[in-house]
Amino acid sequence: MNVSSALDCKYIPALASSLLGTPFPIRNFPSRAYTSSSCILICFLRKMSKNEPNNSFSIFESRIVTMVSSVSEEGAKSKPTLARFLKPSAKSINQAVRSPMMLSEAVSHREHPHPEIHFKGWKNPQTKWGDWVESLTGKHAFTWNQACICDALLSSLYEIQPNTPLILRLVEYWSPETNTFVFPWGEATITLEDVMILGGFSVLGEPVNLPLTDDMLAMESKLVELQRGTWKSKSKIVYQQNWIKLFMEELESHELEHVGFLSLWLSRFVFPSLPDSTIGRHVFSIAIHLSRGTRIALAPAVLATLYHNLSLLKKQLVSSRKEYVTVLGLFQLVQQWAFERFPILGPKCPNELKLGEPRAARWLKLNSFASDSLIVSALKSAENFKWHPYAADLKNWCFVSHYKENDQLVVDRSNSTEELRSFGVCLCADELVGLLCVERYMPYRVAKQFGMDQHLPGEFTVMKPSCRENFRFYVPSKYYKPSVSLEYLNWWQKSKLVEGKEILKPERKAQDSYVLCTVKTSNALDKIYMSDSDILMIAKQYCEEESHNRSSTASSENSSKRKISTKEESKEVESNSIAIGQDAESKRRAFLNDLVEDSYFSGCWIQQCDWTY
């Protein structure tokens, strides 16, 4: 930002607050306009006079830039405004990371039919599970509240019916590269905020791999011995139904009952594993910590596992020829996320929450009957996506929202409320550590989901450990409508100019041949691969557009933006495109070579063609 330029005075208080880390009262700000450099200097002197140190790291930045409402709106109005972006953000398009490729078409047009999907991590409550929860509530409710697992335990009591077609359509847009859904109108993803609110899992606390003390190790050994004594077959596994029966009928009030209860809950509803419906030792250490009231950050581990399994499922849908595919992970969270974010695809009348019920109760035994065509069309339109569902008031929902009527600048996270500390974690780029995987978390790519403005994404970086305890962040007003920067709009449109062709060399098929083209978009050069079918499609579209332009604007010599200046050249292009359809290799190459020098080709300036196969 050029600090010497004159700015509208209404921007200065918010900008000064962001730069200096303390609220700048608007009532004390003079009505007349100042230059930005003068205002910042005044704020700085006031700050220094109070001797208030400000050494905390900021995870957002404030800039006055040109903003537009959406990447999907043609001719969207743009205007300079004060915007707040999550870090890391790039300063220019050239510094921005490459946009993830959208491969939904590769899944939709696969040669083999979709396999049958078995969601092994999608578990509904067993017959006696509710009774066991109720019997232990009086004894251990205080401990559960201390460990912050009450909402997660309550959520396990609600049956969520799977909608497999909806999930498969969502997975088509999943990008393992960025752990986001890459829709035609932008990126979105399941965030830590979603897992915290929909699943009831905490984002604060100790990591899931927290080691056990000596006395805890002794308890773990007893639990292992009890598990061995429950084996009913040579397979040496304990099924969850037998585990419930053991504690409720034979070992009621046993010293290990609470740990056994938490072990089943973790094995079934949090970190499911194979073999299916068994008690896994991988959760024993976590169960022991929780039974002591230790708060464990379950949300990052749950989300890491979910990201990992979304990527596995995407890979299977693209390439697998199996009749059925098994995936773990809490895919019921994916469906709840879809219902919250795409209301048009959810049940028409969600359940009204009763006082104290978790948000999952809205979908108890409900499902959507949206047709496949509706799902496909809904996912392609940004108008159907709800960026900020948790900012809206919901009757009887007891969650203390971090979104207030006025925006908030959190300077000292360590002294803020639990809700604000949790929200701060949701905004930080990080590596999520699961039980068996590590996944990247990039909230700055989907800043609008947190009510913040979206800018060019920078290179993924993790916050330094020294900054984690105290950093500055911004909480937008619940009424704020976020936008995207003009630079982001240009970056997105550039990356989607030739859809999906910014990818690296594709896997070659025997019946296809490819051409490597150097394409100029704006002032940058990109290399893309085009197959025969791509060239035929673009050439056909090109000729159709040329024909339409000639017929509709014959009276205006400057109406066409193409750089083919004469009708003879235009007819030559059209005849060459027909030759491509006749599968004539030499004419196909001649067609492209004719367009090399100063020619407009489906939105791109082609400068050079290198034939590679």
C-alpha cells in the first residue's frame, strides 16, 4: 500500500487497528480526511506514548485493494476497499501458488462404472450404546466437560443416514494437492471450525500422541489384558458389541469401565479402524488421558484422517476397477457439511434443536432426496453455497459463537475467551497430525468460510512454535459479506482459462496423441498439454464463435477481438478444423502451426507449439 496517498477517513481507524494491534476508537477520529501516512504516524505516536508493547505475530493482513463480490459473477462491480486477508497471501499473481486442477470430469467420464462404496467409518449408535452413555453420565459428566468431549459424545447418539450419491459428487471436486473442493466458482473445504461445530471435537488441548505416564502405562497394560481375555475366536479381536456386554453385564462399576467406555467411543465414532467394529489398541492411550480429564485436541486428528481418506477415495474413483471400495474416516461429517453449506441439497425441513442438543441432531434420521441432476447443477453454482452458516442464529443451539454483531481484533490470544482461542486455531495454516497420517491445513485458501476476504494464496507455511501461544487475528462481524480481490479474480480466471490443462504431463493413452503448447495469458507464459479431442473441441468452438461474430457484427470492422483480419484467413481456420475431425495428423499439425504467430486461440495467445509424442 502506498502510505503517501490520500484515503477516505473511514478506512483509517480499522487500518490503524490492524497495523498497531489495538482498537482505534472511531469517535476520536476527526471527520476530515488525512493522508494515510499522517494518520498512521499519529496512531504510532499515541501507541508509543502509552508504552504498550506489541510483539505478537499477526496471522492476517489489512490492505486497501480493489475487491469484487464473486469470481463467478460476470461483470461484477469492483471498488477499492479495506480488506483483511489470512496469511500467507501472495503480493502478486506471479508470486501466487498454482491453482489446483479441477478433475471432476475425469471422475464423471471414467471408463468403468463407479465401484460400490463401503463407508466403514460411518457408524450409527448401537442398541445399548445410549443406555451405557446414560448410566455413566452421572458419574463422569464433570470429567467429560473438563476434557471437552460432551458435545462429541452426545453427537454419537444420533443416527445420520448416508447419502452416497451426494458424497461421491463432492469427492469428484476434491483436490488432494490442497485438501480443498475445487468447484468451478472457487475453493471450499471442511475446516477445523466445521469439525468443531458439527462433530463437537475440540481444537484446543494436547496432541493425540501425548505420551503416558508410568501409572497410565500400568492402566494400559490392564486394558490390554482385559482385551485378550475377551477374545472369542482365533482372530484375536474384540467386537464392540461384546465389549459393551462385558462392561454392562459383567464388569459394571469396574475400575476400567470408564476407560473401556471411552475406548469404544473412540474406536467407533472418532478413529475407526479395520477390522470393522472392533476395539482397537490405537485409542487406549487417548482414552486413558480423557478419563483423567485431560483435554485432547481431537479435531485436528479427525480432520487429518478425513482429508487422507477423501484423497484415497478420489484416487479410487478415478482409477480403480474394483467392484467395491472401503474407506474409513468420518464421512458423516462430509454429509453434514454439505447439508449446512448447500441447503438446497439437504432435507427440506431439518429438525428443530431441543435445548442442549448438538448440531448433529438437526439431521437425525433425515435424508435428502435431491436428484443426481440437481446435485450436479447445485455444486456448480456459487449461489447455492453458504459461506457463513454458523454465524446465523439457530434456535436452542447452545454453542457460544465467536461471531458477534461487531468485528473483533484479538491482540492477546492467551487472555481471550475459549471461543476466540478456538477460532484463532481454525484460522492458522498448519500440519494436522492424525494417528497414521499428516495432512496440510490451508484455511487461507477458503478465507470466505470464516467471513474474511479472499486474496491470492501464498506458499504453505507453518507458524513458528514461538508464535503459537500469542498471535493476533481478526474476527469479522456476523453480518459482514466477504469478497475476493481483483487480483484473485484474475488469478482464478487465468488458471481456469483452459480448464484442467495447467496440469503436468498427462498419463498417455494408446489412442491419444498430445501437443505441448506454450500459452500466453496476461503477461505470463504457461505450458499446457492438449489431446486430439481437446484441439477438436476448441477448434470447433473457435469456428462457431467466428461464424457468429461475422453474422452478428458484419457492419462493424472492429467488433471482433480475434486477430484473424480477413475472411480468407477465417475460412482457412474453419477448413483446417474440419480436417482435424477427419483425423488427418498432418492437417491437424498444420492447423495449430497456422495459429502460432499472433493468433487468438480459445482465450489464449499461442506463441509456440512443441510436438512431444
